[in-house]
Amino acid sequence: MTSTDSAQTPAKAPAKDPWDLPDVSGYVVGVLGGTGPQGKGLAYRLARAGQKVIIGSRAAERAQAAAGELGHGIEGADNAETARRSDIVIVAVPWEGHGDTLKALRDELAGKLVVDCVNPLGFDKKGAYALKPEEGSAAEQAAALLPDSRVAAAFHHLSAVLLQDPEIEQIDTDVMVLGEERADVEIVQALAGRIPGMRGVFAGRLRNAHQVESLVANLISVNRRYKAHAGLRVTDV
């Protein structure tokens, strides 16, 4: 290769810093299932961090009552209005109603970034155990039911008790974020990072969501044995 050839070779672009995340402060976040413990806790933490939040429920009145309790500018609406008015929609409904809820909102969720945090679990006298949906995971079920939405998965391993406790200033935990598009994953990572003490960590594509959802069964066992509200931290990243 001549010196002329070398000079014409384009320089390789530097690798993107995985912690260079977008500004998500202007997004409106809707929480479907926002009157349940997990949804209510996430809504509270995000709104407390300055995010505009709408919580959804099948009954608008119930959502509005919960929003009034939480404060921080949170609004309440029925699920359809919540989906329509939001840029990012967190799905925090009970597993038993997951499929039916998303089917009913397919049109309202079209074009939205949908973040599924549902954990398919069963319970018996031995404790919690993981269920495996036909599609592979709750997140993959969401992707199948919402072909016109961008689906990611996150916020599975958070304690609803800690999220809702106003005396706790920060939640020291990592949030596993899964998705198909890097830009969408980074938006969710950045959203998690709005909550003091939290960090969003990329954990693979949606085909890996089952084991992330299932790990909640293990955390429930940890919490029962140690009377704790355990979360996760990923080391060396």
C-alpha cells in the first residue's frame, strides 16, 4: 500500500460509549396498571425525578384517585387515554390480564415504545415459580400482540415496597433492559437512570427476557428468607 492509498483510507469511527445515553426528560411516560403496587411505585419514582407521568387503569376514576394520592403532577386516566397521550408506555399489569390488556390497546399503542415489566409467575405451597408463556416470555408476548409498537423489557426486579416509600431517597439497584433496537434500549436505560441510585444495563434481545422475568421467583425466595427487599447489581460494567 502506498502512502497515498493509506491517506485515502477512511478513519474508523470510535466505538460509541455505552453510557452515552439520550436525554429523556421531555418524554411523557404512561404506566398501565399504575394503580397496582409495582406500577404505582414506578410512577411515583419517575414523577419524583421530574418525569411527566400518567397512570392508567381500566377505570379512569381509580387511576385519578391513585394519582391524587401520589402527587408530583401525576395524572390518572383510563388505559386507552394513557396509551394515547404517552410517548413511552410501561406495562405493569398482572400477568393474568397481560394478553387481554395489550390486545385491547393495539391501536393506541401503535408507534409507541412499550416497556414490559410483567413477570409470569405461579405460586404454590413451595413458593413462587416461573411460568413460560407460549411466546417465550411476557415481553415476547407483548411484541407478538403489538406488531406496530417497539417493545422493550425492563424494571422486573424492583421492590414495590421500596419504590413507594417516600423516606427512601434512592433505590440502589441495576435494571436489566432488553430490546431489539439499540436506540430504544438506550431510552429505557436513560429512563431508569432518572431514578436516583438506579442504572439501566443492556441485557440482550427479547429472546433472553424469559430468564430475566423468571429471576423474580428467586428474589422472592431471597426476600422471604432474609426479610429483605432485594435487587440486583451487575459488577465490572
